[in-house]
Amino acid sequence: MSLIPEIDPSEVKRRLLAGETLQMIDVREDDEVAQGMISGAVHIPLGQIPDRLHEIPKEGEVIMICRSGGRSMRACQFLLQYGIECTNMTGGMLRWNEED
């Protein structure tokens, strides 16, 4: 069982449609993001997270996004070491796009 909270893409969509402002970080690479990303998400590739830690909100829920959920889980595990609580979007953009 993971200690990292998880959220389903359908729940993210529901909350966005309800007008919630979500703090989302997309950790995919530039070429992946060029194919589309969730409106309102901030792009910080996984490898740049340590150098751009100051850009990640320290308060409130931060939803981490990648292609399938693996890299975003690693980002959450890293951020937890710095006291930043985050939620992993399960299935990543693959599941997000399947649910359209």
C-alpha cells in the first residue's frame, strides 16, 4: 500500500468542472507535453524538480501528473522528503485521455 495519496483522473476532471482551482504539476518531458496537457497545470519535468523546488507550492494539495503515473509517484516520494504533500494522479495522461 502506498503512503502517497492518489486521485483518479475522473475526480480531477470533476473538480475542475466544478470550478475548483487545482495546483497541478506535469512532470513529463517537453515532447510529451507538446502533445497536450491539462489546462492550468504547470510543467516541471521530473529531472528538474530538485532545481525548481521553489516553484512547487508548499501548502495545499498539489496533484502530480505524468504519462502513466510512475514518474509522478516518484516526484511525490521526492517531495515528501521536503515536507511537500502531494497527490499522484493514477494512470496519468493515458487514463485522462481515455476518459474523454
